[in-house]
Amino acid sequence: MSITVLDYNENNEKERAFVLGLNKANEELLLPMDADELAFLSNTAALFKIAYVDGVPAGFLIALREGIKEYEVMCYKQFCERYPKFIYIDRVAVDERFRNQGMQGGCISRFLNAQKNSA
């Protein structure tokens, strides 16, 4: 099994449909997201990654930096009130077919490593 993590490409219709569909399938755990919200997050995210397993999209991670005044999510706003500088993991979702294989932990580990390398 080969895992690749790539930047989200907002111009790729298949990736856009994948993110919206996976978010919808997990709305009991994630906030709802329509095409406008996806475009907003794509344009403001510090990190927006798609994980592929053997070339098949398997999950995504969206993280935000501090100071996005237009983002009205209560948890994010609480971070803004409490911390002057942070990375906020807004969403992590993994397709059911790839769960229990370390995908979420792998995405978060790669995210943390990328942040350390860019700091």
C-alpha cells in the first residue's frame, strides 16, 4: 500500500467532489460544507491536503492559521481569543474503506512535520 499526501487542487473537479462527498458522509462528526465553504477554506487554509492510497483519494485534512475573522466557527473563535499564534485542525476525514489503517495519524504526522520544516 502506497500512501501519498498532496496539496488540494481547487481546480480538480474530482478532488472537489471527493472532499464534498466525504465531508457529507461524515457530517455527524464534521461541520457541513457546501461548494462556497469549500472555496473559502481552500483560499484561507494554511494546509489543505488530500491523502491517496495507491492513487485513490482516501482522506483529507484542512488546517487554519490564526486571524481569519470571516470564519465564524465557535471552536476556531475560541482559539483566536486564547492564543496569539496557532494552527487549528479544522477537519480530518478518512474514507471508510481506509479507516483503521493509520491514515488519520499519518496525515496529522505529515502535517506536523511540514509545519516544523516551514517554521
